[in-house]
Amino acid sequence: MEDGIQHLGHCMVDMKELRADPEGLIAAGVILTPKLPQVELSLACNDLVASGRDRKPNALVQVAVIDPHQQHLVTQSCTEIVEANKDPLFLTGVTFPSEYPASPETLVKLTVYDSKDKSQESSNFLGSATFSVGDLLRAKDERLTLSLRSSDGVCAAGTVVVSRLKMGEMEEVDVDHITTDIPPQKCPLVCDSVSHACVDRENNPLTGPVFKNPVCKVYRFQTMDSKWMLVREQMEECTLSFSIPRQLLSLYIQEDMNRVQDLRELGELSPHWDNLRKEVMARYGGIIGYYQETLAELDKITGRSFKPSCCKAQKSLEFIPINLHTQRMRVTCPRKTDAFYDIVTVGAPAAHFQGFKCGGLQRLLSRYEAEKKSFSTAYQCIYYSPEHTAKAQEVLSTVSLLQPLITSSADQLLQAAQERSSTGLKDVLKKLSDKTEQFVHTLKDELVKSALLALHAAQPGYVSKNQKPAQAGQHQGHVHQCSEQNPSPVQGLPGHSPATSVTESTVMCNNVDGSQTTTKGEGGTLPLKHQDSIPHHQEYDEEEWDRVWANVAKCLNCVIAMVDKLQEEDNNRQEPVPEQQLADVITSHNPGDWKEQLCPLVTRLKDCVMEVVEKAKRAMTFVLLQEAACSIPQGFLLQQRRDVVFSQALAALACGFAMRLYAGMEDKGFLRQLHLVGLVAQFESLLSTYSEEIGMLEDMEVGISDLQRVVFKITEAKTDDLSDLQPLVCGRRDQFTVEVPLPRLVFQTLPEEIKEGKPLHVFPVLFNVGINEQQTIAERFGDISLQERINQKNFEMLEAYYKSLSEKVPLECLPCFQTQTDVKELLETLGQNVVTKKRKNVEILWIAGSICRRLNGIRFTSCKSAKDRTSMSVTLEQCALLRDEHQLSKDCFIRALDCMRSRLTQGDIGQWEDPEAGNVSENKPASRHFYPIALLLVSSHLLVVWLILSLVFLLAKYQ
């Protein structure tokens, strides 16, 4: 099978196969509905006759439409199976897509089968009936009772009752002929239900660019007060599955190409450092080439909107999330407002192609950091702590962002001066001052100063200004190793040991006559490498950097003073202007053109900023050169793995954010929460802590944590064209921004803070509870500390988010639920469950999900491939919501769950193999009937493990 996606209700179906084979039976109630369905039907049967006299049939109804153009049957949907009942009432309804619109002339064929078992592998034909939609609409109460004709044409197979599915008040109807496992029913009155139809999302400008290919199922379930609720599930693919990774790959390529250019611009380095630079540049070149190839392969893919699980180990698709889909459950009850429940399902963000033989990112990164000091010794480079490396990246990012803003503000200041606008000068000057002060503050860091010294020390023939040359040595020299025994130029910084001042650090130098010299540091006398190419010493003034960045502040003060002078002259135009003594830089100016007086000062400010940027950029690039050189090749491989995992995680987050934003556009409380605090994104993981899934969970933990570096911005789309409404990603690895464009009319309704481009934050949290048979083995004989640590850490993060939310946003902004449990009380219960030693404690997931919904958050559910375990979790959560929030009848709970978990029928059974469940077919019912097989597997595993342990114990005892 080339493609495959989740079945609605998260039972997986191959969409491509369904479209290619419309004759094949589709899962109960599943219709491809890219447009508004016009008619929805409910079905029931009476007096069905099974093949055996003493047996009641297991009935299901297949619904087909006669194609008016080609005059052949096209299967549209199929109900669930009602077991052992001759008068079944089907809870799964029928809805028609726009491909085969239900016009009055449309002919519909209903075929009833007797399925001998739940797997539907063997079914007997009972009878069929045909009607036109016009007949139904003209019938009294829009209800038809049709006789089923058996294969021999005799009307002895029973009847089928077809009603238009609508919402309304209940009326008493004699339904003794409809006996099911549900108590005596009431039937809905007839009323217009067009308003309850599935949303036309593909043609909706708010959703069309992001969500497509909807799949819809419709049900009617009975409430505790004997009324009906109408439930619709709508699952969709998300175009961001490919769009976000493509954009990220382009940004990765550009960032790495910029890094290579920065390395080239470091200037001349000594042979040792130059060789390291060449090796690092070669590594970057390899990654850039691979990313370019991957991007080219992705650009060739058209039409596809998701990656099926069968492709999870495909190299060209490793940046694409697995089975990324959205699901919305819409509940309509009589005399109540419709309710929506959204969830995003996605396979665990992990490097499936690279594998998990050595673990996942969390373990690999911990091991890498522990070994990096030894790498620095082996590669004779300077060791920088992870904090300093992160700081270097932050400085580079901030400087690159602020420098053009300062230049732009300076130009705007000159423009305001030319216009002699006093108000304009004041406003632009405030903006310029803020950006420049932020710029100076960023560079007022010892790391920059220390890195500049280290860079100068790496240049040929360098000697410190405060360094006193020592006696020339007679033995052969070598480049020293900047390790703990030989202090580096940055070991005076916090986190480095031993603490050696920068001026006392060992440096390389060269005598004029070409002989070797030694220098005395705390580590003793060391031979220094001789450099023939430099005929003299170069001194470095260690105070130069302080003067350079301080000049920026001085220039800004001069600009401020001149603006004040000009404004004072303007205010006192009728009075003599008193002389003002400005700083040494400002000399007396004749009243006249403001721009002419400001221009030299503004130009000087821009020049100083540019000089500082160049020096800081070279210094921080040198720091990152050490990081890259010390990590060859492990660091580059880990960065590539991290890029892959983050790409999958960001695609899922962007999908969830867009879905939540579109749903909350008219909710003022939600929009207020969005810009004041941000949203919580709760990832529910069902991975086991056993075998390769440990590595997946370690990847997922880092990937979800890295989402903290992402902010969102809402922008106004250039046009209302769907192509201009596609979310865009910008930034670099340490900080990405996702811009979500909205149509102009919609954008204008947003709060001013959002319209002004305020960054919107998302707080990702991850909770994991393994639930399969492998987790049983892990809990009995393995280690679940990873799961416990993740849950504890993320509980603390969720608690901190709620504290911040409760301080800034009134509780009235949060949604209301029928179950009045306080969020604070839920958090306390969650905290207790996190620390409780309990096997497969799914209460953690239940409570975390409830908290997320009460906090207007974004819900995600994941397992290895977002299939079996995910479908079981989502359908159970949906039925629980129907029970707790919409009074679903307790007697109807299990049957509602079975309806949502129903799978493909007859012709589609056994076609595909489920990679996640071994030899169990992907299309067999994902319901309680699967559990005996699972329990058998668990028992077999446990028996084998018990026998092995017993044998080991006996051998140890008798030895």
C-alpha cells in the first residue's frame, strides 16, 4: 500500500486506496466530505431473517449511491454491526458528500448483511432496497419503510426504516419493533438540520490553506433523559505536515551557509586553527548538501498532505511528522449550543530513519556533553560550556536582529529632522534609544571580551600587551592543548576550571628571529609553536573592546543631546537660544537645518554600531568554531537528529495552534489569554519505556522541549487568496517565529496587542504513560525512571503556567464545563498521581487532558505511529466527554465506543499489515475484541521472562 492514514475515530484507512476504489466498502459512516453534505440519514431494520432458524442476525447496512453519469453503484458508507438482533437500530448515520450530491433524483441502495463475526470476514446477504431522495423528502415526517428483497426476489427478508437525521424535541413513538440493547427509544421530531452539517473547511478562508480532505462520521446517541444527541467526527489532513518542514529546511540551509561565511570572515588564523576551520566548514558543507537534496525531494511531492506510518523510516521524509491529523468532535443537543472538542494526533516526533540503537536525543546529548572536554583535548581546541555556547548564539541572533532596526530608526530620525517634526523626532528617538540600549546591554558580557582575546590568540604571531616574553626554549614545540591542565583564554569565566585570569592565560607567540619562546602561566612553562610567516609581534589591547562598545552609548547620548537642543530651539523660537555645552563630540551649531546638524552624529552612531557588530560577530563565531571543532563528528550528527525531531514537533504545534486560533476567533477571553500569557500545548504520549520506544521517548522529550524556542505572530494577509494565508516560519535554530496570516476583515477584529505583532507564546508540556504489553514488561523487569522524570518535570511546568495564568487572566476567560472540578484541585490530584508508584497510571493522562481543555490549551495525542494506541485513547476520551459533559446514557457508553472504533468491512479486511501490532491486521476492529490477543502476547512474554529468571536464580544458587 502506497499511502495510509488514520481511520476516523483514529482507525487507520488508506485515503488514496479509497479514492481509487470507490466500489470498496468504506468504514461505518465514513464519507469523504470536502464540501457541505446536504442529507443525513438514520437507519433501522425490522424483522430480519437470518440464515439459521435459531439464530439472530448480526446486521449491518451498506449504503450505495447510483452514479447518475456512469449508472453504476458507488459505495458511500456502512453502519456499525448490531449483534444478535432481528430489529436493529443503528447509531451510525449516513452523510452524503458533494461528489454525489443528494438531489431528489438521486437513487440510494441499501444492502443488509448478516456478519457471522465481529471481524466481518464472513457475511451473508440478507436483502436490499432502493429509494430516491425525492421519495424520502416527500414522505410523511421524511421517513420511509422499505421492504428488503432477498436474492430470489421474494419479500421475506424484513424491512428497513430510513429517516432524515435531524435534531429536535422528542415525541413518543411506538418503537416496540426496534429492540436493542438500549432501553425503549424515542425518535427525533423532524426539523431542519442543515445548520448542523459538517463545516465546509476547504472553502473557508480561515481553514482552507491549512486543513483539507475531511473525513466525516455522524452518530446519534441517547442521553440520560431519553433524548438524542447528534455527534459528528471530522478528521482532516494538515498541509503544514510538508509546508513547515520545507520552510525549516530552507532556514537550516541558510543559517549553515551564513555560518560558513562567518568562518571565512574570521581572517587569517594560525595553521592549527585554520585546519580546524576547514574541517568544520567541510562538515557544514556536507549537512547543507544533504538538506538541499532532502528539500529537492520534498519539492517533488505534490498532492500528499501527510506521511503514513509505512514511510516513517524513509530517508527523504524523515523531517515530516507521521500521520499528522486533526480531529473535531461536534456535539449538538436539543436546545443547547453546539460544543466542539478538538485534538491533534501525530506519531511520536523522533528520528525513526536514524534508529534508536544508541538511544534517543536526551541520552545522546547527556553523553556528548560529558565527553566534550575530552574532545577538546583531542582536537586541541578551547572548551566552552553549553551555557557559553548558548550565550554566543543568543548574542549573534540579537545583534543580527537589532543592527538593522537601529539603522532603520536612525534613518527615520534623519527623515523626521528633515521635516522639522518635533513630535516625530521624539517618537523615533525613543525607539532608537530603546533598541540601542538593548544592543549595548547584550554586548556587555565578559564572554565577548574573552572570545575576542581568544580569537587574537589564534592568529599568527600574536602576543598579549601585558605578556612578558620568556626565555627562548631549545626543544621542539607544539600547539598547546586548552584543557584543564593548560588554561584556555576563557577559563577565567564562570564554569571553567581552574580559574585563570584572561591576562595570565597561555598564548602563542613568535620571536622576530624565528626561534621558539615560552610563556609562564599558572600551568608552568610551555613551549610555543614557531610561526615563520609573521616577522614581528602583534599586541592586543585588552581594553579595546570596552572602549568600542562604550562608544555606541556615547554616540547615542550625543544624538539625544542634539535632539534636545533642536527641540528646545524650536520651543523657544521667539526667544534667544541660550548656549549649550554638549559633550566634546558636539560643537556649536548654527540654527538652521535640523538634518544637517544631526547627520554627522547619526552617521557616527551607525558606524560605531557596525564596528561593534563586526567584532562581536567574529568573536562569537570563534566561540561556535570551538563548539563545532570539539564535536566532530558527533555534534554534527546530533544537530542533524535534533533538526529532524524539531521539524516534526513544530509541524504538529503549528497545526494545533492554527486549529485553536481559528476556533477561538470570536472568543474575547481566549484572545486576551493568548496575548497576555500564551497557550499551553499538552502532548499526551503512549510510548512504552521498553526497547526502541525508549529512544523515541528520549527524542520526543527533547523535541517538545525545543518548542519553547518558538513564538507565534498573527499578521494581516496581503490578499485573501488562500496562498497568502499559509503560515510562514522565520528565524534561526535558537529562536523561530511562526507567522499566521489572517484575512483583513478577520484581522481587524483582533485585540490591538495582537495586531501590533506582539509575540504569542506557547508552553509545551509532555506526559507519558505506556499502556501496551511492552510497558508491562518494563514495569515488572525494566526501568521506568525516564517516564517518571518526564512527568514530574512537566507537571512542575504546567503548575507554573497555571500560576502565571491565574495572576494575569480572570477566570471568566476560561471555558465552562458541566463537571465543576476546579483547575487547582485537578492540579493537586495530578501532582499526587505523578509521584504515586502505580502501574500504567493512565489517570495522569486523563487529568492532564482535562486541565488542558479547561485552560483553553491545545491537545495532542501520540504513540509510535498515531494509530492503534492513539485511536483507543482518543475514542475513549470522546465518549468520556459525551458522558461527563452531555449526559450520554450509561447504557449507551460501550456501544458508542464500539461505533467510534469500528473499522473497515468485508472487502478491505486483511489488505494491510499493522506495523505497530505485529501480525494483527490494521483493519480489524480496534475494540475490546483485540485485548484477548494482547493479553495472550503479554502472558507469553511474561512466561518466557519468568522461566529465564528462574533458570538464572537456580544456577546461581547451586554454584
